[in-house]
Amino acid sequence: MTNATDIAGLPGRRSSHGSELVLAGLGVALACVAPFWLNGYGLYLLTLTAIFAIVALGLNLLTGYAGQISLCHAALFGVGAYATALLTSKAGWPYLVSLPVGALLTTAIGAAVAVPALRLKNLYLAIATLGFGVVLQKTIFEWRSLTGGGGGLSLAPPTIAGHELGATGLYYLALAFLVLGLWGAWNLSRGRTGRALRLIKESEIAAASLGIHIARYKVTAFAVSAFYTAIAGGLFAYLVRYINPESFNVGLSIGFLSMIVIGGLGTIGGSIVGALFYVVVPELLRGIKDAPGLVFGVVLVMVMVFMPQGLWGMARRFLGRR
Amino acid sequence: MGRLAIENVSVDFGGVHALKDVSFAFESGSIVGLIGPNGAGKSTLLNCISGITRPTAGRVRLDEAVLSERNASSVAGLGIGRVFQHPELVLDLSVRENLMIACHRSLGYGLVSELLMVPSVWRREREAAGRVADVLRRLGIADSADAEVRNLPYGHRKLIDLGRALLMDIGFLLLDEPIAGLNDPEIAHLTELLFELRREFGFGILVVEHNMPFVSRLCERLVVLDLGQLIADGRPADVLGDARVIASYLGEAADA
Amino acid sequence: MIANLIVGGLAAGCLYAMVAIAIVIVLNITDIANFAQGEMAMLTTFFAYWLLDDLGLPWWQAVAIAAVFGLVQGVIVQQVIIRPLIGSPVLSAIIATLGLNVVLNSVAGLIWGHQTYTFPSPFAFSAPFHVGGVAVPVTSVVNIAVGLAIILGMTLFLRATWTGMGMRAASQNQTVARLMGVSITKSSAIAWGLGGLVGGIAGILVAPAVFLDTNLMGALLIKAFAGGVLGGLNSLIGVFLGCLALGVAENLTSAYLSPSFGEAITFLVIIAVLIVRPEGVFGHVKVRKA
């Protein structure tokens, strides 16, 4: 047969993932030794970053890869927190059991949210998921006999095998879940689900004509994303040890979304960087009198105007890759 | 061997008749051209076969299966491949990864094993990558397997779209303006390639195209649509000499 | 009782509709959901308050100058923040508007503090109309009238003028717009200017009904989005009716079903409507050739 037109010297070949592995290893090593240098508040912030990074990983699968916007992730975060807290404190289950069970429960709710979402797009999807968030939040609020309603829920420190889990212990637990979550998200993004989701985002018709079952993949994306978010919620409940339905509002959902956009949509590293930005930058601005919100807003706008692909996307381009 | 039959298909879009009572059938192994002036309903017909548009009346059958009752992904699963006029690819994935998308049915591993990347996932991914490499060689673009699609010329992107269909174990291939935007050497390559692929895989091809030299060289039969109606069906030489066909194209030329 | 609830709901819905119209003008022409629309309107309202209170201008003059301020503000935001983002992921632009939302809120907080002010209205002390025994406040009538006037004006502008047609083309198809010689940047700037103008008017009409503070528009913004989606974002009249329906539904559910669960029930209704009509009640699907 005639060979195709010559294609010598094609630009933009993708390098292997070696450097990314090295970077991930360095990051984990640094995170492992960080508690030795940090005071209590610093450790709290780092744990919070790890927890938000788990949410961002899950949300990025849904929004960055599958192109589905969600404004109910704060509520799913809250359901995960309440489910874990109630199973541990009221049912007396071990923390390490109630955490995944609570997350699976939330996953079922996340999948149920996806069903009406199948036909909706963009802002319509945003408002529908916003509505689900409000419904879930109000349900926690109104189910006083179980959740304590607006009074919130105070929690005792969790125990693992009889040992009380202190701040450092909880940090390492969150870090372990983050590493597991990274591993899963990395596999998923490179496997058949990640590839199918990316084509669905590009063109649903093209995906369907390759035999991809769009509805099933969208529900899967919502479910996996809900699972990540709920695990993070279960960790968060025991980081703050007092949860209240008010804190799981739309503002937090928007915060989650801004994390993945600041970090970089559709990138794994961006989820981590975005969570770090979201937690650390306001802390750095705390000293500026009267204006932390102002400076944070300005920084947010500037990151978007100058790096619309997010910090991670920018870094990657700067390093001449992809 | 299979038979794809369009039986009395009509499509209305809010009172506008995009297709009116169209019927014809062809076997796997044959190459049929679908021609007609702009707005004749060619793309609508392809969409009906692919399960993207539901006919208002009539049906599309693949042997005994009624395609017009199924959705697009299920139609694709029965072995109907579709190559779009503008290839819809994921621009920041490599050529290989884009083709791997088409292997998703045959990969068939579950979500949990994917999250944990168990060894069987590895093995199946490697097998699929092998099939992708074969197809890339077959299309003559094996060199660009690792290139990011955004850096490739348009002609290559169309070949990748064709490659995705080849990976799906198809009985019929629907091509929507396959040579639009291609240069002469690329057109010659594609013509040869389609003949060879047909011989090798034995599938039937239904091709929508405006370029008459290409169509008459490639197809052994032409079906002509005008204003949603079938006005001619036969061998290229006969059809292109048909008075009604000439009139419908002249009408378009006069409008343009 | 029920008539009063409906009238109250219509009045609230009207306020949502004002903000929603501003959002929808920008959304339909630039595809960007402007989350800063509420805070832009809040700033315009505070500017009007400053003109009234500190400079002692008459009401109508202050409102006219503030409206121009809103327009200029919209164009500046578009030039500084949105223009560099043309061609970037839409979500990036949306997050940028969220950042702007925080910035404007902080700026207003720095200038005016976080206490509440009373914004005057020339209609505040007018006797209510009586329609079939139901008292209808004059402000509600004014709000509905202004809302309808804005819709009429915008529809005429988009249908009748060359600029408007070009902008509609830009919202449908950027290539067509370019063929018509319409600059995307220019139509985007006009859209943001109009959004700022209409949003500012909305703020000035909203402020007397509640107290003026930096959180004037926070809750309203989400309600405006929800009402707009309910009606269908690509039809101005649909947006208006969607917001009115939302206001009435909220009032009725909180009175008859559950006061605190009212908001949740409202959203359940919206979700149910969207399942049946994914593009909103009055929306239409944008046809796009595959």
C-alpha cells in the first residue's frame, strides 16, 4: 500500500511519566516529615489541605475530565461527615469502618443525583446540583433526632484499635487516604473510564458512536467523585470535631470548584496545588489588616487572567511539557 | 455477511420533511455513495442509521435487529462505525490514547480493578495497545503514535477517526464527507486504503461525499437524495447521467 | 390570605428577575455566568447612596448618574478581566468573576463598613393599590413595570438594531458574527456594559425593600440564577416569568408546607421541572449541526 505522507519530526511528543513519579514521591516524603517542623495550627492547616485535596481529586474527575459541573459537593462532603460521625458516635462502630461505610452511603446518594443530571448541561446542571445541595443540607438540618439539627454535633476524638487518634495521627490518616486517592485517580484518568470521560466532555455524539454508554459513565463519574468527597468529609468531621449543617453550603461548593480551576482542570497535580492555594493563601494574607478578602480576590482574578489553565497547567507549559 | 436496510424512513423536524419515505438496502462488502445537493437529508440519514436521530416513520434494520429502536451507543455496539465530517478527538491526548478510547468495549474490566490497577488490567491494556499499534501501522501513521493530537495536521486527524471505527469490529462503516479538507495525495491514499480495508475486513461502506471523481472511483453504487426524497439509485455512470440528478445539482449550481 | 402571599411572592420574584435579566444578557452573548453581577450591582447602589446622601443630589439625578456608573463599571470589568480570557475555558472566566465578587465585596466593606443603611425610595410612602380587596404595594408595581420595560428595551435592542443583531449572531455562532463584521470583543463589552446598567437599576430598586449593606445581593444572586434556569435562560420573558414563579412558589411553600424546608421544596420543584424540560419552561434547544 502507499505509505502515508511523511511525518518526520513531529513536535510535542509526550515524555514518559518518570518525572511525575519522582515529583509525587518527593511530595509524599516531604508531607511525611512535615509534622516535625509544624506547630499545632500549621498541622491543622496541612491536614485541612490534604482533606480538601481529596475532594479536589474527586471533583476534578467529574468536572475536569467528564465536564460535569457540580454545586452539591459541599453537601456530599457534609453527608460524608455526618454519616461517619453518626456511625462512629451513635452506632459505636470503629472509626476506620464507619469512614468507608459512610462514604459508600454518600456514593449512593451521589449516583442518585446523577440520574436527573444526565439530561442537563452547564448552568442548568449547576442549578440542579445546587438544588440537591440545598435539599441535602436542609435534610440534615431538619432531621434533628438523628443529626442534632442546627445545634450541630460535637465529636470525641476517634480511636483506632483502642488508641486515641491525636492531631498527628489524623494527619497521617488523611495523608494515607490522599495517597490512595492519588493512586486511584491516576489509574482512572489513564484507564478506560478516564479516556471515555474525556471524549464525552469533547463530544457526546462521538463517544456514543464508539459504543460508549454515556449515562453509565456519567453516573460512574458522579459516584466516584461522591466517594472521594465523602471520605474527605469523614476525615474533616474529626479534624474540626464539631460539625454543623450551616458549614456545608453553596459557598463551600464554589470553593471546591475554584480549587480545581485554580490548580488546573483535568489534571491530577492541579487538584493538590489548588487545595494548597485555597488553604494557604488566605492564611498568608491574615496579617494584612482589613483586607484579606480583597487580596485573595485579587489573587484569584489574577491567577485566572494570567493563567487560565490553572497553576499546574501553567507550570507544565513553563517546563515545556504537553 | 450482513445486510443494512433503510425501510420507508421519514424524518420531520417541526413540520419540515428532512427525509420522505426513503428505502434502500446494501450488503456488507459493498461500497455505496450517498449524494445529493446541500440540505438533501444525507447527514440526517446517517444520523438515523447511527441512532442519533429517531425516524418519524419507517425503520432501519441490520439483519434482524431494528437499529432505529436503539440509542447511538447500542447501535455502535452492533457493529455500525461512524466517521464524522469533523473528527471529534481529545486534543491533549496522544494518538494512541485517542484510539484506545475505541477499545473500551473490548477492554471490559470493572471500575474497582481500574482504580487499583490490578495485573489483569495491565494485561488487557497491553493487548489493546497492541491492536492499536496494528491499526496505526495499517493507516500508515505509526510514527505519530505518541504525538499529541493537537499537533497533527487535519488529514491525520481524519485517519485517527477512521482508525477508531476499525478498532470496533464493525460490519458497516458510515463516512460523512471523508475527503473534505484533504489534499490530493491524501485523497489518493484514503481511496486506496478504503479499498484495502474493505477487502481485509469485509465491511460495507456508506459514504456521503460531494467530490464526484472520488465518489465515482470509490463506489460501485450511488444513491441520490434531493429534498429528502430518493431520486436515483444505481451504478455511478447511469446515475450521474440521470436527468433528474443533473437537474437537482444544476438547481443548486444556479442558486449558488 | 393566599392572594396576599401571591402578591408578596410576585414582589420578591420581581427583585430576582431584575438581577436575572442582567445575568442573562451577559450569559447569552458571552456564555459566561457572571457571579460578580450581584456585587457589581451592590457597588452601583452604594454609589447612588453616596450621591444621594453625601452630595445631596435629587433621587432621579442620582439614579441616572449611578446607572451610567453601572454601565461604565461593566465595560471596565469586561476590558480588564474578561477580554484576556476570551478563548480560555469558560469555567476560568466564571471563577474569575467569583474572585471579582470577593474583591468588590471587600472594597465596599472598606469604604462603607459592614453596617446597614436605609436607601430611600420615592414610592415608599405611596398608598398601596387595591386590586379586588388585595393591597398591592406601589414598589411592587414599579418593580414589575421597570422589569417589563427593561425586557422590552432589550428585546427591541437585540431585534432591531444592527449592533444587537450582530450580538445575537455572536452568541449563536462566532464565525457568522465575524462574517457579519461584528467584533466579538466589542459585543462582549456592550453586553457587560448593559449587564452592569441593568444590574445597577436592579440594586437601586432592591435596596429600599431590604436594608442596604455589602451583602445586599448575596442571596438574591442564587435565586436569580435559579429563577432564570426555571424559565429558560435564552428567553428574557421566560427568565422574568421563571423568577416570578420562584418568588410565588417560595412564599406558598413556606406558608403552607414548612417554613424552613420551603427553600428545599422550591429547589425540588425546579429539579422536577428541569427533568421534564431540560432547557427551562420557556427555553428552546439551540440547534447545532452534528
